[in-house]
Amino acid sequence: MDIQFTRHRRLRQTANMRALVRENHLRTDDFIYPIFVAEGKDIKREIPSMPGIYNLSLDHLEEEMNEVVDLGIKSVLLFGIPLEKDECGEQAYHDHGIVQEATRFIKAKYPEMIVVADTCLCEYTSHGHCGLIEGDQVLNDASLELLVQTAVSQAKAGADIIAPSNMMDGFVAAIRAGLDEAGFENIPIMSYAVKYASAFYGPFRDAADSTPQFGDRKAYQMDPANRMEALREAESDLMEGADFLIVKPGMPYLDIVRDVKNNFNLPLVIYNVSGEYSMVKAAAQNGWIDEERIVMEMLTGMKRAGCDLIITYHAKDAARWLKEQ
């Protein structure tokens, strides 16, 4: 046949050839592993909707951290589950709150580990919202003061990175000013800049006991239908002093990840959230999918979309699989 065509398959013939021309690579250094630390003693409670993920008290944290370190994971993200909640979420900014105590524990035993502290109120408020409330409204400006107190207390405890996830307007500016005033001008802010009001957070709310007791979070988290709004949110956080930008959730928003990557030059983080994790785990437990291949393809797709770092509950499994390759 006298036809002309390009032979793309030349670069796919063998495993080594495919590795030679591979454009994106997963590394264990890319992963940030979330840990749910619970106030109390002798707590190792598997989260029913998140197989393999636990609520852990401090006396069980060393076992978890030893595994994390052995796998080569260098960053963890801490969420706290307090014994007591109140209208103002006081345990979020208490100097001996559970995240603060877990941070001190990790930094004392594993000083090279990067501790990222989630800075929000929803796990600590009796109403489950991310700020102070008045009637059925979540107050923006009044909530900023408590978020600043939370960030400063976390920095005092030794957190390496502050990660505010509350989606109040001005939260980066307020926290940056508060950290600087308290002498923590070198502590970076990993902002949940683009956080959608997503149904994919369901299992997390089981884990953190943070389901809103009334209404929802659509008045402060983003509408999943919106794209350009994400760029406005990211630009605001950049101008206010963010050092990293997070897009959350992950898989349904890879177009947003690429948009943010194309428009801003800060390190970009994707949060592969609980609902994404749980769907994979459920399908794998039923034998419907090859879990390893699915997870590694999913995480590689996130890197291809433009993220630099991945917050993922799959981190330990993925790190183990990377070691075996």
C-alpha cells in the first residue's frame, strides 16, 4: 500500500522504552498522608466508610508514624477529633488541643517529618460549620479571628505548614498577618484555595465527625459548576500571601487543576478526597477492579493534570507499590 502514516508505536515496544519516554512520574515525595488524631486513650478505630484508615489516639500514633517513615513518606496532614465541642470550636485553638499535641509528639520523635496542620473549626464546633454562626449564617470576619488563633497555636506547637481549609474570604491574609505578628513569618501557608461544595467529602465527615448540624456549606464552598471562579479564588489567595494552592476534590476537577497550573506559579496540591478513596476501596474489596493499577493510574493522572503534590489516603499503599517497582 502506498500510504503514509506516523508509527507512534515505535516508542511503546518494550517496558524500558516506555519508561524512557514517560512524561510524568509518581514519587513517594509527592505524597502527603492525612492522619485523624483522636483525643483520648487506646483509640484505634477503623472508619467504616474508609477501609484501612483509622482514628488514632496519641498512644497509637507512634506505630502509624513508624510505618509512614519506613515507607519514605515525608509529609503528613493532621486532622483532630476532640473529646469536647462547642459553638466556637475552642479546642481548635487551644494550646493543648489534639492537633497541637500530635504535632509536638511527631516533631519530637521524627524531627525531619513535615507536619501540615489543617486549620479549620468544623471538627471542633458543635454545629459542624467552619466558622462562628449567628442564626443560620456562618460569619466571615468574626471567624477569621479564631482561625488566626488556631494557626498561631499550631505554629507554636511546631507545625511546619499551616493549611487553612475553611473557605472564609480573607483567611489567607488574616492568617499571614497573624503568623507574622507572632514571629512565624517563615511558616508557609498551604491554602485550600479552590474547595468545592462536594458530595465526595462524605466519608471524611464520618471520620472527623464534622457533618453540619443544619444547612450545608454551599454558602462558603464553591459551586461545582463553576470554573472561572476557581481562578478568582486562587488569585486572591496568591495576592494575600499563600505559598501553596490546593484544589479539592481531585478526580472530578482535573480541568481546574490544569487551569490553576497554567495561570499561577505556586506549588500546586491536589486533594484526592475521602469519597474518591472509598469508591476505589469498595470496588477493590468486591473484586471489581485491580486496586493497584487503578490507584497508580489515578494518581499519575493527577500529576499529568499539573499538580506537584497529592494529599491522598492511598499514600501508604502507593509508596509500597512504588518500592516494589
